[in-house]
Amino acid sequence: MDLQLTDRTVVVTGASSGVGLATTRMLLAEGARIAACARDLDRLRAAIETIDGVDPDKVHLRACDVTDRDEVESFIGSTMQRFAGIEGLVCNAGRSLMSSLSETTDEQIRAEFDLKIFGSWNLVRAARRPLAAADCGAVVNVNAILSRQPEPRLAVTSAARAALLNLTHSMAEDLAADGTRVNSVLLGLVDTGQWRRRFETSGTALDYDAWSAQIAADSGIALGRFGTAEEVAFHIVTLLSPLSGYTTGTSIDVGGGVGRYI
């Protein structure tokens, strides 16, 4: 199926690994132009080099801290200079803070909300005009099922993700007047570098597959495994497509059945 993404410019944040890199790879395969950023430019360049057959004329890479409004404005400005338009945003920069509420410092709380809220809002307001000028502008906020189903071990991350989900709905209403759609993809447990690092420091005698399967079972994941970055990227790319032109203000769970809310 042709998703009608050829030569459409999509901005992807947090593109050096995991879901961001998988989304970038999939968009390039669909013929899109990519403006990708991460905090570590060398790591981002090395990651993009792992993608086969990349046309350098279709890729723009920058270091950017998405919580810094000036850096974001500069990144979007350079993207406009390079490609003269922006049709899509993937707000993917994020992390999870494994900490109970009583163990979390005020600085960590502020940092979580800063990243989750401004990691999206800085990009959206910087790119609002070019998105409005596109024939079918689209924003996808990469969020988590934690936004609707909080976990005590991820108390502040859950709260910050709930705030982002609420903000996404507000942005969808606000940007509808521009013809720009705003949606969310809600992740469950996805096999990314964060989980690999937790495995390496866990002290378990199990191999990674057995260890992750045990966590999946303990977490109540119906499919009994972690998801893959590619399985998440598919839904992101689909929401960016003009074929999803009547979808806004909604969210898609990609959690293997872990969601217990109605």
C-alpha cells in the first residue's frame, strides 16, 4: 500500500535509537524526507548510517535538546531552509524514571514534566506555520499506556505522561483550525535500549529472552512478550499518512494487551 509519504518532510525527535530510529527507517523506506534530532549528534549520525540505502539529500540531522525552546526553533528553522516545508512531526524524545513517589526528588519531578510537556509543545509551536501550510499536516506524540494506567514504580513518569495525553487532546482541538491532526501512540513494554540496560544491571541468571518474558508475565501482557520498536513505528507512520486524514485527537495502544482500562 502506498501511504502517500513520498517527498513529505517529517521531523523525528529522539531518533538515535529505539522507536525514533525505527520510525526514521520506516519513513525513509516510504520515500519521506527526514529531519532527525537527538542530544548526541555523533550517536545520531552513527545510527542513521546503519540504515541501508539512505539518500543524503533526504536527511537532515541536528543535535537538539527538545526542552530548550531556542534550540528547537533553530532546528525547525534549519529544516525549513533545507526542505522548505514540514508535513509531519514525531515527538518521541523521552525516558522513564523508575522511582516511587517518595523516592523522587523535586528536581526529577520537574525534569520529567519538562521533557514530556515541552518535548512536544516546543516542536509543535515552532512548526505550526509550516504544518498549517501542508495539505495534511500531522503530529504524533509518542506516549505510554502509563498515561491512563499509572504504576507505583513509575509514579512521576505516569503523571507526566497523563499530562501529555491531556495536552495532546487540547492541541488536536487547537490545531484543527489549521487542518493539522494531532494523535498519540501509547506504548506498553517495548524492547529498547532502556530494557537492555536494566537487564544488564539486574543480576539475573536468566538470559534476556527468559528475563523479559518473566517481566511480561508479571506485568499482565496478554501476548506474553515485549513489543518491538518496529511494531510501534508502524502505527506512527500510519498516523502520519494522508490516508489517516480524518483521524485526530485519538490514541492507539501498542501494548500487547497490557491495558486494563476500559
